[in-house]
Amino acid sequence: MVYNELDNRNNIVTLGPIIHNQNVVDDLKARGVYPVELDEVRNGQKVVIRSHGVGSDVYDKLKELDAEIVDATCPFVAKIHNIAREKSAAGHVILIAGDATHPEVKGIMGHCLGECYVFENCGEFENLVKTKDFLSKKVAILAQTTYNKNMWKECVPLFKKYLPHAEICETICNATNIRQNEAEELAKKADIMVIAGGKHSSNTHKLKAICEQHCKCVLVENADDLRKCGLDLTNAKFIGISAGASTPGYIIKEVQDTMSELLNNVDNTVDEEFNLEAIDKTLKKIYPGAKVEGTVESVNETEVIVDIGTKHTGYVALSELTDDPGKKPADIVSVGDTIELIVIKTSDTDGTVMLSKKRVDADKSFQKIKDAAESGEILEGIVTNVVKGGVLVSADGVKVFVPASQAAPRRDFDLNDLLKQTVKFKILEVNDVKQRAVGSVRAVAREEKAAAQSKFFDTAVVGAEMEGVVKSITDYGVFVDLGGVDGLVRRADLSWNRIKHPSDVVSIGDKVTVKIKDIDPETKKVSLTYKKDSENPWEIFVNNYEVGQDVKATIVSITSFGAFAQIIDGIDGLIHISQIANQRVNNVADILAVGDVVDCRITEIDADKKRISLSRRALLDDEETEETDAE
């Protein structure tokens, strides 16, 4: 159950060691699951109640902490809890055969609503009944699930002798009972018995106690313990191996293999009762999260069936093959393919194991993420979700969280604009246990901008033309992004014509061609011009007009000394007050108004000062002369 929770990538703790096997506990620690005491549980935390069970007060405390409870109490232990609770509620005194310091016994006592006592052996039971008055009370006698069956058999006659009215409940776990019987039968034939299991496991110690009544017996936690214990195998012809209920099958297999190494006399002609291949299949390390190889045996519309080299039938659902809704199993694998898989869930009862190929692919992708974090490699991904505080970027099937501060180019940016966009990012942080990563889009943007700036100032020269994008518009000009460097086009450099505002010429986002007007290497400021030489109105004017030429001009402004008239866009000439009419003019506004189109003659062109003089009077004088000639 804990491994399945791990597979969901949840942060969980166990209330004490999940089982009394240090190898399993250490493996879970390596995966981020630590055993804690009740007072260490944090509010809202996910807590696994271990197989030994706990008292009802512990459940109450966890509810107060709003903890999410995953109850992994052994069903046989839970059954004893129910008996203890129901019997004590009915007024029974509860007597428990077991170790008073064992967590299972403490848990049973925690479900008793009245008097309860613990005895460890027949002698303690006799002392108990002699010092307490149980004859006048209802009594129920229970046993710890892993209690020594032989000890229980010795005690039952005493129960009947001293407390004939007591209810005797057979609560020793059947699996424990069978294991103890089989181990004892094996010990009767063996010269040496090796018991594999946790040093703190009650049922493992009871196995050892039963077996050492018949032969030499040693308890080891794993293969390393076996190597270090200095076991003398000189005269051993028959060696038996058994294990506690909480010992994983792969450890038993390791102990068996190590025993073979120590004997250095492996018999390749093993009999049918000791088939090594069968043992390999039975004891191969299979648990949720384990990586295995499987050979595809059949493929249908919804799943793939694989052989993983154990007695289990392996199933890979379509949802664990791919996230692509348009693909079927046959599009991904074929019969005979060997594929890497991760165990999701096992069922020894059904002989099945649920597997995932998709998660192996994700693990490989996550390794790439980890490598990128170390190397600083720039990755590419697609923004798939906008979430609280940032966005999720999918890169080879791995979702990388990018905080808003590392995703948005500016504070007022709408993160929804990034959805479905391909972005470049770097990995800032990796949590290997939780399989999570944090990335930054801005880190890449900063590096690219710095590189672009360096290249620009190394290569850019005044007078060079460049392509850019209008980034922002102000009253005094326009900022253009030249690719990591922003240049300013002042209002006067936007157009040869008069403009009311820079937005009359360009809009934000426009692609423009500009010329570098000036570069300040110290302040990193760049001045640009958008005006084109080919559009210079003065050049157009001097190429198309000359002194003495008659033109039509539009009055654009009036002053005390005359009026300015536009000949072509960007070119104005002055009609001096003396040249407005063929008589004296005291007030220009009495004769001309802004917007009037008048006929006039170019009388002077000053190319250096870019000044043009116009005369309306010259044309009027010509008209008078013609009239006089006609008379």
C-alpha cells in the first residue's frame, strides 16, 4: 500500500516502521517515506498506519490533525481489535497473550474499553490469575497474531483450569501458524536452520525459538548478515531456510544465493522438491515501483499481456502505454517485443501484476531533466497548463513547473498568453524523491539577451541598417527591439512630414527597418532613425523644382512677417508680407488664411540653409502687365 502511494508521487509518512524489516524501511526512506511518531505528524499530512495497528485514540488524534489516513493494519490484527472492542464493551476483562512492549499488543490494548492485561507465557498467566479476581467477571482471552503456537497450546489447559468460564479466541494468524509448523518440520530434518527476518520482528524471533528446539539456528536480516555471522557449515548436510512474515521474497532469495556461495558446492542436479528456477520465479523482487523487463505475449484493444519472469501474469493497460488518445496498443508494441516496465500494483492472491511502460518513459525523460539541471542545458517544451503561481511546461512527457516570476516577461503579463506555446527554459531545481522539477523561461531570455547585446555592440556601426520590432511608443519617440538591444527613434527621426504623435507613423509590434544614428558604448544607448534618405523631401524638391517656377502652395501658418506655404509634403516656403499682394499689406490675415491654396513663384532656393522664398506678388504683377499690354 505504501509503494502504491509512492507511485502516485504523494508525500507520505508511516506511523512507526511500516513492518519490522529494516531493509524495507530503508528502501522506503530512500524513496522519501520516513517513519514518524504521533507527535511528529503535521496538520493535513498523509499518514500510513502500519500493519501492527494502533489504538482508537491514535485515530482520534489523527482526525484532529486533519491527517489523511491510509490504514495498512493487517486484517488479522484488525479482527482482534474488533473482538477486543466488542467484548470489552460487553463487560469482559480482556487478557492478551503476547509481548506487552510490542506495537501490535499496544494497539490491541488501545481498543479495550475496560480492564485489560497482558501475559507473555504460562507462568505469567498463572501469576496474573492468582493476583486478580477474574472468577466473578466475564473474561475473553486473545493472542497476539504472531504468538508462539506451541506456547499457546501449553497455556490453553491452564485457561480452562483457572478460568473455565472464559471465552478463548483463536487469534494467532493462520499464515503464522502454517509458517511455524512448516519451519518446525524443516528444523526436525535440518542440521542448521537460517531464519531471514527483521531483528525486531516478533514472528521472526518466534520462528527461531521453535526451530532451535530441534537444531542449531541463526537469525539474519539479509545476505550481508549471513556472511558476517561466521556460521560453521563444516558438518552441515541439510540446511533449512525460513523467513518471518515481513521478510520480502527477494531477501530470502539473496540469503539462499549467499548460502550457495558459502557452501561453494552448488549441486546442478537438484531434485524436484528444490527447483531453483521455481524459487527464482517465486522470490524475484517484485513490488510497486520496481523496474522489470517483460516479453509481450499478446496484444488486444485495451491492454498488453507480458511475461516478466515470475509466476505473475503481467498486464499493461492502454492508459499505461501512452497518453496519446489516438493510439492503440498495437501501434506501440508487438508480440515478442521486450519492453521495460514499472510495477504499479501486485496481487499475489490473483497472481497478477499491473505494469506501466509510460512511467518508464517518464523516468527516462526525468533523467534528462536531471542531467539538464547539472549541465545547464537549455530545453524546449510546450506550456500545457496555467496553474496557481505559474505554468506547467511539458518536455518529453515530464511536467516542469515554471513560477510566474520565471515565466512572464513582465509583471502585467497574462500567463494564459503562453498556453500551447513552445518555450525555451532551464532547470533551476530538481526534487528526485517527488519527481518534480522547477524551471525558468526568463533565465534563457536573460542569457539570450546578454549574448545578443554583446554581439550587437561588438559588430554594430553607425549608419548600418537593421531590422527591428516596435516595442513601445512614447510622446517623444519609439523604442525598437533590435534583438536583445532597444534603440530609440526620436519623434523628429520618425518621419520627414509633420506628425501629431509617433503612433501616427508606427504601431507596437510593427516590423521596421531602421538606421543606426548613434551608439554610446558606455551607457549602451542606441539612437535610430526611421526616415529614409530616398524619401527626403528636400532631395525630391531640388530634383523637381527651380527658381522662377510657378507652383501651387497651401498656406500652413501665418506670422506677422508673412505666411508659410507647403509646396510638397515636408517642404514649406515663405511668402514674405511684401510679396503677398501688389499693394501694401498691414495684416497678413486680411489677405490669406491657413488652408488657402495659392499660386506663387519660387524666387529663391538656399540649398545650404534649406530655405525657399515664394512670391504671390510676382504673378499679380505679371497679370497687370499683360492687361496693360492688351490695352
